[in-house]
Amino acid sequence: MYSKATLFDEHLSRLADAAKALSHPARLMILSVLAKRGTCICGDIVDELPLAQASVSRHLKVLKEAGLIQGEIDGQRSCYCIDGKSVERLRTELGQYLEELPGAEGACC
Amino acid sequence: MYSKATLFDEHLSRLADAAKALSHPARLMILSVLAKRGTCICGDIVDELPLAQASVSRHLKVLKEAGLIQGEIDGQRSCYCIDGKSVERLRTELGQYLEELPGAEGACC
DNA sequence: CCCATTAATCGTATAATTACGATTATAGAA
DNA sequence: TTCTATAATCGTAATTATACGATTAATGGG
């Protein structure tokens, strides 16, 4: 109906999508768990999160679609890890975007 | 029903909320417009966005609640500007969080 | 072959987000 | 006072996100 994709600049849309991937504490927690433990099977993550397996699986999917993690099937498990390159790229782009916002130091008007 | 606020670590919840404020291209665009023009009245922003006045007003509210912009009533207008300190703080915190995610360079498993 | 384990997906319910037009409230101009 | 301009809010509709339990699919063990 109302299409963000066409109404807004491509770059802004991509950045917004990336921010959205980070916009839920469960997803940040998953990233932290992966960072701490290196490589995890899904169950490891489920054990550390206060959510049901199905919910964690969804969050993993969101992170994977955003490219922030990799996941591959390993036997009957699924193995996840952080995609360091993507995270780094996001960190740079987001940081750059925020840095280029001058921000009038004083009060408004 | 399911309370993010209590289920997750306070720091992660705050970071996620901040990311959520950045998770819509209209809001990023508003920040860009404010950065470019310094200080704006609401109408200036409405003129530059492909959205109705009511919608822009809502996005402004979200940004204000997240502390990323300041807004004050100036006569019959409303005057907005970026809150440079908050943006800088967010940039630092988000950057730090992402930087501390090691990210196993190689493949998964 | 049968069973257990693992994790993705389905079905569904609820909540949050987003959008618009219409309305309201305020302040300045005439 | 009355009219205009500005911007917030209301009411509502549509979409998206989130959660859970149940189911499914696939692998490996016995």
C-alpha cells in the first residue's frame, strides 16, 4: 500500500533495515551469545534466551536475512556464527551516518 | 503480555530501543534534513518528506521520545533540531557494542 | 526399521507500527 | 473578534512484528 521501498532513498532504506535487525533485545542478545561462544548450535542459543525455541528461530532468521549472522545445517543441528564482515560494515556505515549529523549543540531556535 | 522490559538485560533493551528509533527511512531522512538545515519548523520537514503532515509528526515524536532530537514550541510553530549529544552518545554505544562482537572470520562450524 | 533429537515452519493470537484524513488547539494577522 | 496558518492529536484501517504450541522434516542412534 504505502511503499517505503520506493518513497525513500535506497541508502536510507538499507540503513533503516539494518537498524531494524538490531531493534529487538532478543536479537542483540543472540549476537552477544554468538560473540561469547563463537559458534553455536541453535539449542545453545535457546538455552540462553528467555524465549521459546520457535521464537528464537524466528529471530535467528531475521538476523540471517539481515546478513549479520551465518547459519548452516550441520547434520541434524543448525550451526550459527556472527558474520564479522557484515557486522563491521554495518558498524562503519551506521557510525558514519550518525557522525555526519552535525547536531546544533545549543538549544533549539 | 510478553514483557521485553523484564525479560532482557536493561542495557540491551535500551540499545534496541535506540536502534528502533533509527529503523524507519522516514526518521533517518528527518535526521538528515535537520542536519542539512540546522533548525527546522515542522513544515520544513513535511515539505521534504513524501508523507502526510500527521505521519511526519508521529515520526518526529518517536525521534523526540528517543531523545535524538529536541523540539520546542515557538509561537504557533514547532521548532526542531538534532540533539547532538544524544546522537553522539548513541553512535558511541552502538559502535562499541558492534565492535565488541568478535565475529568468527571463517566459515561456520 | 523405529525412535529420539534438533530446528524450521505452520497456524494463530495479540500487540505494535504506520499511514491517512479529520479535528483540535494555539498564536498571529487583519 | 474573526480568519489563517501551523502542528499536535484523534479515529481508524492496514500492515508488520512478536509470541507460543503444534507440526514437520531431517539426521543419527539403537
